[in-house]
Amino acid sequence: MVTNRVPTTPFSDQRPGTSGLRKKVTVFQQPRYVENFIQAVFDTVEGAQGATLVIGGDGRFFNETVIQTALKMAAANGFSRILVGQNGLLSTPAASCIIRKYKAVGGLVLSASHNPGGPDGDFGIKFNMAHGGPAPETFTEAVFKRASGISEYKIIEASDVDLGRLGETRLGDATVQVIDSVEDYAELMETLIDFDRVSRLFRSGFRMRFDALSAVTGPYAKAILEGRLGAPAGTVVNGEPKPDFGGHHPDPNPVHAHDLMDLMHGPDAPDFGAASDGDGDRNMIVAPGLFVTPSDSLAILTAHAHLAPGYSRGLAGVARSMPTSRAADRVAAKLGIKAYETPTGWKFFANLLDAGLITLCGEESAGTGSDHIREKDGLWAVLLWLNILAALEKPADQIVRDHWAAFGRDYYSRHDYEDLETKAANDLMDNLRGKLSKLPGQQFAGLTVAGCDDFSYTDPVDGSVTPRQGVRILFEEDARAVFRLSGTGTSGATLRVYMERFEPDPNRHSLPTAEVLAPVVAAANAIAEISHYTGLEAPTVIT
């Protein structure tokens, strides 16, 4: 087979973010766009010659086309073995699992996570390192530098690989192995979760609904929940991955997973509800009549993880992203373990996990994980919840209410202002930062500002400093508002405003979240002048 060196010229917009390079599908479809970026990644990978590479994606539109290109380029760039998921499918947690298990040099993960799919939707490419986690900023900046000066890419002339057939194929000097997308991940789950106990739970008549949102987690959920654990057929819905996610917005939150929310709040709600996102790394947990915030879910998993065999030794520590509520901190204090507050982005957790400082971690945006891989893991979180339900023998909503009674309730909500003009969003944040020194002592909507800052993180492992990660406003009434711009979209800017208020009194734990947080919302709007800068009188999405 012939290896071609194809002349090319750079694109100016190939700087990866915290989750790789994400753009509209139409951007990736430009001639040479995919090839340039992948070549820049391969040129940056150390030890690629003779190494093992993992490739897979979430099945969204353009997934298989890019995989075929990536396989031919990997073979041309000296990788000796390439593991690819059957039909091009690998959930992000499964990709991390496989990278670690087979000691690969890393992996290309093709996904735009929870962003919409289809011909007019989003696409993404990111590189995960040998530990299975997202590449650090030093790597992504090196990729951008290489992409900005690229003059050629390498690719072999070859027929497409049959991604539907398990087994090995020679591609130039490389061996491509199409592997079962689920098997390695399922085997890992069996080492962490008490499958026998959860199976008995299902045999007792326990009912569950798992909505895969026509995304990549469907095959994993069917194989594990309905296959290995014996949940009744039909427990998993929307279980077939589709290029456009069947029209679903694959973000597991109460707005986009509304069918599940309606069911769980209806008269014949099953005992437990869950959903996952486009690439399988996020989760949503719903008890009958009660949505469990990701912040509360992390705290509850931290409190009860020891009930699962994979965590019976106890936890080294727990970490949460800065915008995530402080619920997990309260559990950590009671357990006598360290709690860490990091910027948003899984790479910050990966450092703590690699150093053995934490066992569990999570983000308010529905990502939860542990030291079993170096990505967040939606289905794992659901399985750990099932293990806890089976061990405690209590209804899911009772477990949540018992947790609040023991630790207090952190009322929590996130307001998203989407598709803003980038300049307007930046102006809002600049104006807010300019106010910080004058805010302490001022009152807004009946709340008094106790302190505020622009969050800067010093990594306890490598000493690196990550500044300007979001503005925090702390009120004397044990409430908090956080402002940051999101980096996961593909157009415009998204302002995220996070509100929380702690309530220790169990008699006030059943109040509507909107009622409890109303003063915090009003104060946040007044302080940041949100309506003035965005032109919006209300958020685009409230979760």
C-alpha cells in the first residue's frame, strides 16, 4: 500500500478546547480540515512509532467517515496496532477503559458530547492520553501550534475497513482490530459493582427506565442492564444509536430528557430513572417525583460508595468542579477525607486521580466518575446508584431525603444564556470582574455579599496555576452565585450562572427550588447586569 504525503495549508481555527476540537459538521467537512487536525495530533504524540492507538466515537453524523480517514492516517504515521470499536462506536468512558487496559499510547475520541448531531449539528475530535484521560493544555496547545504551520499530511491508499466485522485487518504495516464495543467496559463494571445483588433487585420486581437518547450508551445499557443484570426487556429506551440522535438533544437534563421526567413524575412512575448523553460520559438520575441534581448525586455516591465492592476500602478523597454545589464537601468532612475544588474540565480531576488523592469526582453538568478510568462515566454512575439501592433496600427518593436530613440540603440551579454575541458575553464578565473589590458588604435582593473572587486554581500535584476560571460571589446567608462562560459550544458564547443556597432545617427541605433561590437569582442578575449585557429577560435554559 502506498503512503501519500499530501500537500496542505493551515486553517486558523483549529485550537482545541478542554474537550478537543468542536465545530459544526459543515466545518469538518471542508477538504483537508479533518486530515490537518489529525496529522497535527499525530505529530504531537510522543512514542507513536510501533504503538497501539484506540479510535472510536459516539455514532453521530460523520463519525464513520472520519474513522476511515483516521485509520488510514494512523497506519501512515507509524502506529502498529489500531483498536477500533465495532461500527465505529465507543463511548467516551469505554475508550478510556480500553486505552488503559491495552496500554495504548492514547486514543482519538470522535464526539461533541452532549451537543446536537446530524448534518447540521456538531462534531468533535479529541485526543486522550495514555492514562485514558483528556489531553492537558500543554498537549492541545502544541497541537494548535502544529496545525497552524502544517504543510502536509500522511495517509495510505487503501480500501475502507469493514467496521461491522470483528477481527483483524492489515492496513499497510499496521494491524487494525475491530473490537466489541461493550465487552471490556462491561467486564470492568463487574469488578466495581455487585452484579449479583443488583440482579436480585431486578428479580424482586424493581422497575427502572433508562433513556439512552438514541446515543452511544444504548448498546452498553442493553448489554449490562437487560443482559447481564436481568432487567426486563424495555427497561432501556431509545437504545439504538442514530446519527442525529433520533432528533433528541442528547443532554441528560430535565429540559431535554423531558419524556423521562414526565414518566418519573407520573402516576405509574418506575422505581428509578436515568439517562445518559451523546457519548456516554454524563448521567441524569431521577427518583419517583424527584429530580436528583448532579451535585446531590455526587454527594450521595460519596456517602455510600463503600457499599459497592470496588469501593469497600473507602475513599481517598473527592473532588468537584468549582461551580458544583458544596454538598460533596459536607460528606467529605463527615468521612474525614479531603475535598478538592477544581476548574471545570476533567483533566484537572485526572491529575488528582493519577496521584491517588481522590477516588470519586464530579461536575454539576451531569458528569460523575471515579478512579476506574480517567473520564466521567454516565452508566457507571447509574450502576453505582443501583448497587446502593440494592444494599440499602430503600426507595430512591427516600435515600435522597435521608441524605438531606443528615447533611442539609444545598438548593441548586443553573441558568444558561445561550448563543450570545461573544463580545457582549466578554463585556459582561469584564464588567463583573471590575466590580469585585467593591462588592463585599453590599446588599442585593436581601442578601449581603460576604466575599468574592475570580477563581484561580493551583494544582496540588504539579503546581500549575489556572487563573480566571469563573467569578464566585459568596453571601453571608450561606448562598453562592457563580458566573462563567462555557467552552463546550460551537457557536457564539454561553453564559452559565450557578445559584445555590444551603438549608440545614429538614422542615424546609421540601420547598420549591425556585422559591428558595429567588433572592440569589435576583442578586446575581443585579450584580452582573445580565439583562443589560445579554438583551435577555430570562435564561434560555434552566436546569
